[in-house]
Amino acid sequence: MPQRSSHRVVLMVDDNSNPFEMGCAIEVFGLERPELERELYDFRLCAAGPETRMRDGFFTLTGVAGLEAAESADTLIVPNRPDTEAPRSERVLDVIRRAHARGARLVGFCSGAFTLAEAGLLDGRRAACHWMWADAFRARFPQVGLEPDVLFVDDGDILTASGSASALDLGLHLVRRDHGAEIANHVSRRLVFAAHRDGGQRQFVERPVPEVPDESLGPLLVWAQERLGEPLAVADLAARAAVSAATLHRRFRSQLGTTPLAWLTGERVALACRLIERGEERLDVVAARSGLGTAANLRARLRRETGLSPSAYRKRFGATP
């Protein structure tokens, strides 16, 4: 039987909650993954009442646990909904405050940042929300450090995602934080979704009608991923794509919301993480194979990306003998 998880993730739903974000949470945290031979999370849904009318009355949710289920959550995903001006019930806010007070990790998807701010938990902290609500959020919660143009914000024990699809980005970020890059990659492959988009990437990625038949970066990205250990630079990517560095930069910005250098560095750090997880202990070898060059650069990049030193990362995510 798969090894059971002791980390409980609880998703709270409230009247008019968005079904998409609920589905994202279930997909990332709730599905069984027998091929991993372990359960990543113990997942529960809960609601304030026996029936919850979801957004625009698309359907009514019944048969889920009451709010008492949130009292044992290690990670609590708070309610979100499109009517951000409507106040939350004090009962729901009290559950969220108690979870935070006892050390639970809090997560808000899309308009979930409004819920966390209404509970008084974001004052003086960084947060993300959907760009279309940025002005309204700032007006209501001026003490919150809103970052309106990013996919998600990881502020330690409180994390917020900007919009619907970025709920998947933040969910995979949490899996990577909890279980390492290899497991996160597995989950992303099941989702057929990008394994890693940095939270600092832009929310809105322009996708204009191309003036040429095909400017997709897909083939170039695959080519580069197969050569991360080589002395690959942005100029090499541009030469491979047969465009100028400036044109390549514009394509990365429009299609991926990041720069070629940032993408290349992120891919190399992800590869370094996987090598450490698979048991490689020689930092100079990890640095060389991932293209990060030196052990010192590996240490700096890994700490910036994961908050952990290579030894701490190995201890947390490394292969068990």
C-alpha cells in the first residue's frame, strides 16, 4: 500500500466560490498517485454549511465536511469568489485566523487574497491578486504590499496566486517546496503543464497573431534542455532560432513572460535539484552537469530558488537508501 501522508491540505469553499480553483487544488493535492508509492497529501474539502452554491449557480456542492475539518489543516486554502466586495462571514474568517495562529500554511488563489486581507493577515506582507482587481484591492487594503504583475507570491507561511491558471503554478511550487523537483515534475507531467514558472513572471503574456507561420519557442526549448550542461548562452539560443538576441527576447517575453537568461537559469537550477535528489553528492559535478559552472554559483542559485543550501536540500529531498 502507498505510504500515507501526514500533511493535511484543506480547501475551504464558500458561497459563490470559483469551481476552477477548486479543481486545481483537487488535481494537485487530492488525486491518488499510486505510481509514486506514497501519498503526497491528505486532502479534504470543507464548507460552512451543508450546501454551497458555487459561482453563478453552476452547481451546488454537498456532502463535504464542515469547517471543523479546517482545524487540523497543515495547509489551508481559503475561499475565493468573483464578488470581492461582499464581506466574508466572521465564522469563516475566525477559522482562518485560528489556523494562522497555530502555524498552518495559508494559501489564496486569485481573489483569495481578499479573504486573507479581510481576516487581517496580510498587513505589512506581500501578496498577489488578479490584475483586474489590483486597484480595488489597494483601495481597500493599503497596508498590504500588493505585487500586481506577478503569477504568485511566496511570503513564507502565506502564499497567494494572481489568477485562475496561476493556481496551478502556485500548487506545483508548493509540491516542489514540500517534496522536491522530481516529484513536482511528475505531477506537472500528469497535468500536462509547465513544471516550473517562477512566481515573478508576468500575469499577462501577450500572444499576438504571428506575422510569420510559426514562431513557437517549443523546439528551441527542447533543444536547450538537452544541452544545459554545455556553455550555452542567450546568443547561442538566438543563433539556433536564427533570430537576433533582441527578437528572441521579445518572443520569450510574449510567449513565456520571462527572459531567455532567466528561463535558462531556472532550467539549470531545476536540473541541479533533480541531480541532487537522485543521489549525486559532488557539488562540482552537479554544477558542471547542470551548466551552473561552479559549486559556489550552485550554492547561491539553489539558495535563491529554494531557500536551502545543497546539503539541506539533499537532506530534505535526497534519495533514501
